[in-house]
Amino acid sequence: MPGTRQADGTVKHTVGTTAATADIILAQSEKQDAAWQFLKWWSSEETQTRYGRELEAILGMGARWNTANVNAFYPLPWDARHERVIKAQMDAAEEQMIVLGGYFTGRHIINAWNRVCINNENARDALEKEVKDINKELQNKRMEFGLE
């Protein structure tokens, strides 16, 4: 990941997140205990390592993936040089602060980017349209949660 030079001369390679998915168990599920047992098994180091190895054995190196368990990454057959780079990036990950409506903001920034790069729209027009949508959603969330 490209970085930003800090005042002390070091380069900060921080990324906002390393994962984009999550597992949940719904409150109304009649099988919450079974779901929890499955999630514990699925995300375990042993299962994730085995899955990663089997996936690569069947589909080749192109099937390497971001394991759900950080410890499951290390037993996989990564080249030592690649492993060092990936490990450094994992160490540089910092979760972004969760804010009301934040999911909406990121989505619409991407929408504006796509409208400019793919549809050749004017950048200012595309961004202004998305900002209006973002502001409308943020206002709706503030009302929904009783915020000023």
C-alpha cells in the first residue's frame, strides 16, 4: 500500500480495513446455538488453513484468499517475500471509525467516481449529485435516531 511520509521520516502505510464481510446470527433464529457452533468451526485456524490449502490444491495459486482467521494465513504456502509484505499490511490495518450513515457515504463516493470514469460525466456535477444523496441519508438517520 502506498504510504504517507510522517514528520519523523517514517512512512505510514495504514489502510482502513482488511475485511469487507462479517458473519451474523439473527436474533429470531431458532438455531442460534447451532449457528454459533458452525461459525466457531468455520472461523477456526484449523478449518481456515485446511480450506485455504484445499482451495489452492484444486484451483491453483490464483485461488489464494484472505483467511477469516489471521493465524490460518501463516501455514499456507506463501512465498516468504509475499508473506512479509502481506504481514506488514495486516499490521498496518486500522479500522475506520463507524459513524451514522458512513456506509452510505463510501458507496456514493464510489458512485461519483464511476460516473466520472465510466460514464464520462463532469466530476463536479457527479460529486454534487452524490453529496446531495449523502446529505439526505445522513439527515434521515439523524431524525431516525433523534439527533439534532
